[in-house]
Amino acid sequence: MDTKEEILNAAEVLFARAGYHAASMRAITESAGVNLALVNYHFGSKEALLEAVIARRLRPVNELRLRRLQEIRSRAGERNISPDLPEILRAYIEPVFGTGESERGWADFANLIGRAFTETDETAQKILLRHMKPANQLMLELLGAALPDLSGQEVFWRYQFLIGALGRAIRMNSSPGYERLKKNFEADSETLIRMLVSFAGAGMGSGERREGLR
Amino acid sequence: MDTKEEILNAAEVLFARAGYHAASMRAITESAGVNLALVNYHFGSKEALLEAVIARRLRPVNELRLRRLQEIRSRAGERNISPDLPEILRAYIEPVFGTGESERGWADFANLIGRAFTETDETAQKILLRHMKPANQLMLELLGAALPDLSGQEVFWRYQFLIGALGRAIRMNSSPGYERLKKNFEADSETLIRMLVSFAGAGMGSGERREGLR
DNA sequence: GAGTGTTTTAAACGTATGTTTAAGTTTACC
DNA sequence: GGTAAACTTAAACATACGTTTAAAACACTC
């Protein structure tokens, strides 16, 4: 019964490294050590397999994200203050780099996520957006509350910039093939998160009245 | 003799909208109104066609980028001051949104560029990186000079964040399919450039001693 | 205006893809 | 221990892809 798991693991690696279209069913099943027809038997289709791969890992990430964002919102609501921007950013960014237990295979999945943000192929993107929608909506709402002096348009686009930077960071961090580019600039996940929060915090808050007055 | 141009135009649109692999030779030639075999006759292969599509538009962009960046460097060198960060950013970002004459087809090509930054398929990415390498190297050098208090690692990663944000901005701006997401937040290119420069400027400069002392 | 080199055409080639089939094997339950 | 369900297998299917071929159409020079 671990055939399904075997397939999921192999598919995760190949989808992440080669992309959805380029990862063939034959390569996936061969890497999993199972028969070609088993993907269709267990999952129905290649696209359903991708869906399963994404759902398996993304569910805990999104649950953690949502929980942390909701806590920030309710805390700000109680005390009647604006939510703290760096705190929001960290709640949004951190879970994507692993849910803590630093499981095997996270690098590959992170790579898959990083891709899907800007994926050529819309199959992966659509699935991801569907899974992320609740967290993304709450995120946008909190950003608006944290940046009350900014127009909706400004908040929206700065949020898009954040997503772009985050996606790039994830891919650079987890994808083989960037080693030569990174050379001496390697950074562990915690450092990367810190740099991202600092970068996006300054970027999003620019032009905002700082300190106190609300 | 404008068969080649016809093919290039059609390929640009389809590569941008569907991605390199998903855009088939048959779809390209059909859209161009020419025979299937003519791509191989005129360009040699599908990959060579992609190369030609990219080279045609990217050359002027990169020339403009390089010229502006070089001018910033030499100006800073003469006066023996650090180059100005927003100026650097604008020189790097602006040309990607069009070389001024706002030609037809730019939206599609911009989409193609935006994708290639994080493209699943490495074919497009490799070609793009090769074309952009000189400008990117100079950019990194100038950023280091503009942010003397930052470590090489910090500069490198903030530059990567910028690339991610820029790629996302380009795609959101030029790709159909984001219309529903953008809804009321539509922004013209000039506004987008301004927001990007402001966002990246604040993000990259954060933690840097500001004003004067050097 | 015959002849040469270039361009275009329709058809076929070889290969790879995701999926389905039908027979085989294992597993679990009464 | 027999039976039904779940699972696995090898093979074939249908389609799509990029590329090649050989003949036809065109363009241009002498």
C-alpha cells in the first residue's frame, strides 16, 4: 500500500526538477520502481498526480500560515492596533521554508512551489493558487491594515513584488543548477527568511508614516 | 522574404503565452500562415527559433541597459562618489518595459522575459541568461558600490529579490490571465516602474547608513 | 527564355507521450 | 480454502511532437 507514497515521492522530485510537462509518466514510475499503469490506477491521471503531490505538502504549510495570520489579526483586533508588518511577513514566509521538522524532500517541494508562482505551464499554477487562496486573501487584508496610508493599488502591487521575491528566493535556495551562480553567497533558510523579511518590510513600508501616530 | 519575420512574430506570441515546450511548431507555423517545414528551413530547429525570438528584442534592451549603467558608473567614478541606488534601479528596470517607442508585441515579449527568469524549462532560461550576463554583472558591481556597508552576500540576495519582484511585475503586467486577479489595481508601465524602484530601493537600502557620510 | 539557386509545399518518418486494456497476481474476508 | 476485491503487469493504443525528404514553385541572372 506504500505504492502510492512511492509514486508521490518520485513524482515530487521529478516535477520539481524537470517541471510538470517534462517529467514523464515513464520516468516517474521507473524512478518509483513501479509499473507505468499504476499512476492512472491510483490517481486517475497525471494531472491528478500533480494535485496529490502538491496537496500532500501544501496542506500543513497553509494551515500553519492561516493559523499564524489569523492570530495576528485577532490580536490586533483585540488591542485595536494595526498589525505589525514584519510579523505578518514572517508568518507568511516562514512556513514555506518548512514546517519545522525539516523533512526529507522539502527542498524539492520548495522548488516546485517556487516554480509554480511563475510557471509557464498553468496546470501547476492553477492548483497552487487554489490551495493558497484563503491564506493569500487574509494576507492581503492584513497588509492593508498594516499599511493604512497606502492605496489599495499600492498594497496590491507591493504584495506582488513580495511574492516574486519569495518565489525567486525559494527557487534559488532549493534548486540545483544555481550552485555556480550562488558561489560564495550560500545562505541557510533562517538567514534567507531574515533577509527577505527585512527586504520586503522596508520595501512595503516605504512612504508610510512610521512610528506611532495612528 | 518576410516569412522569417512572420514566423518570429507568431513564435514570440506563442512562446510567451504557452511556454516554449507547449508552443508547438504546428501551432506556430499555422499562426504565421506558413508551411510547417519553414521553421527548420529558415532557423534550423525549434530551439534556434527561440534563440532568434529572444535575440531580436533583447539586444536593444540590453544595449540600453548597459549604456545607462555604464554611464552611471563612469559618472560616479569621475566624481568619486557612490552611485545612486534609485538611479541604478531605474536604469536596470526601465528598459525591460520597452525601449521607448512602445512597439507592438512588446507585451508578449515582456511576458516571455518575465517567465524566463524562473522558467521551468531551462531552454529559455539559458538563452536569456547568456544574453543578460554582461548587464547583470555590471548591475551587481554597481549595487555593491552603492551599498558599501552591506556584505557581498546581502547584496547578492537583495539583487535576487529584485529580480524576482521584477519578473513577477512584468508577468502580471503583460500576461493575460491575471486580469481577474488585478481587477481594480491595474497600473500603467510608468506607475509600475515607479513602484518597483521605490519598493526595491527601500528594500535594498535597508540597514544601510543613509545620507551623507562616506 | 533556359537554367540555376532559393524558397515553399505535402507527405512521411521516427520517437515520445498519457492512457487504456485484458490478463495476471496478490490480498483479505467469510 | 474458496471467492471476491484490490492490485499489478505487459502490451497495445491513439495521438502529438520535431524533423526530414523529395518534389514543386518561384526568383533571378545570363
